[in-house]
Amino acid sequence: MAWEEKPYHKIPGTYVFDGKRSANAYKLNKMLFSFNREENRKAYEADPATYADKYGLPADQKEALLKGDFLELLRQGGNIYYMAKLAIPAGFSVQDVGAAFHNIPTDDFKQHLLDQSEDFQKKLKDREGYWHG
């Protein structure tokens, strides 16, 4: 099957989890999904490189994984929800991962979240404490 380039492929900084990305990162996502089980998280924590080898990750994905390069894992086709399962066992907070996706320091990302929350708190107050999206 030939993959066609889509308009969203040309949006800078956008990595849509489409069929092509999914296919390219099948082994990575299979490994990340395995973290649903505690024994797998423990096995990964004990020896990340060996655990990655067990799933046959390509060298570029394994390198990004071992470096904790979440943005590169996203570019490679990592499923963002499965990647969240990697953050905690790898010693990263969700804010660390968010900062990596934005390519900014974690403290800057935390400040960004706080800035956004001020606007949300105002909207919540204006709506008498009820938020429906």
C-alpha cells in the first residue's frame, strides 16, 4: 500500500498519529502498551535497553527511548497515550513530557500551565462554577 502525503504533514511541529506513523512505530507502541502490567514496568526499569531489544525496536527509536526524548518518540510514531505510561517509570513527570513536546524547559511549561489556569479560573467563575467544555 502506498502512503499519500496529507496536508497535515506540512504543518510544522504537528505529528498526527495516522496509519503511516502507527505502522512505523508498531514495535515501539507494543512495548509501551506492555507497561499496563506492573511486572513489565519493573523489567523496563531494571534494564531499559534489554527490554527495548525484547521488542525489536529500530535503533533510532531505541536511542530516543533511552535518552528520554519524548518529542522524537512522538515524531517516530509513538502513541501519546502509551508514551504517558513511559513517563513515570522513566522518572519523568507529565510536565516534563509536555515541556519536551513544546521544546521548552519544564519550568517554562509549568508557568505556561499556570498562566492558562488563570484564564480557566476566570471562565469557571463567570459560569458560576460549572464548566461544560
